[in-house]
Amino acid sequence: MKLRGIGPVIPAVILLFFWQHRDFSGFKILAVTSGSMEPAVTVGSLVVETVPRKFQVGDIITYKLSQNPRNLVTHRIVEIEKINGSIFFKVKGDAVNQPDTGLVPEDQITGKIILSIPFAGRITAFGRTQTGVMFLVVIPAAIIVYEELKAIVREARKLRK
């Protein structure tokens, strides 16, 4: 059975599903809300991060702020320092002239960015609103149900003849 007219909706629904289940199989999906990493990672992008065994200069990482661990920052490693047996990272946003103040301890890093999908974060942010749920879930589901009911009625009419 063919489903017509829902082609562009399927990727949006899949993206919304992954946004709702952001932490899977060692990967995490995050939405970028500031421009400190532009042009490498633009505002409104979705980024996929994983936790590698080792970090190196040039890696783009996400880390928790020490004063508020619920806030995450995504910046590039510009220097690695070993202090008293612990590893610390000096990080900097690509769009910023100076490195961040202070060093980031390894235990505050949540992962390394391996993929950036420009503008996809805007779709997921829209999908979390009531209007977004209507356009990305309810309306496509209603179209699918309507098309299926039309097909059932068509088949029932064929069987009567």
C-alpha cells in the first residue's frame, strides 16, 4: 500500500523522535543555541556527540559549567594541560577572540561533537511547541489515517461488486 503526500513529514517525525530520546547507544543529540562556534557549528544546528577515550587539540567538545552543571557549552579544545596528574582543557569558541576563562576538568566534559546538522535544531525546537506537535505529528497522523480509511472503503466496495 502506498502512502502519498507524507514524504517530507517522515524525516521531521523521525527527527522529533530522536530529539525526544536524545541519549541512545552512546550518542547524544543536542541543539545549539548560541553563535560562539560559528561558522563551524551554527545557531539552530543539532549536534551529535559521543564520548571518546581520548581528546586532542582541535576537537569540538561539550562540557558542563562548574557553577551550573545543567548548562552545557560547546567549544573547541585549544590546549591540554596536565596538573597534578589530572587533565584539564583550555577551550575557545571559534567566533570568540579569547579562550574561556579557567580550565575545564576532564570530568566536566560530556562528549566530543562528531556531526553537526545545520538548522535541524530549529525543527526540533518547533516540534516541542503545541503548534509544532500539530504540524509534525497530529496532522501527518490524521493524513495517514484518512488515506488508510479511503483505501479500506475502496477495497470494501470492490469486494461488494
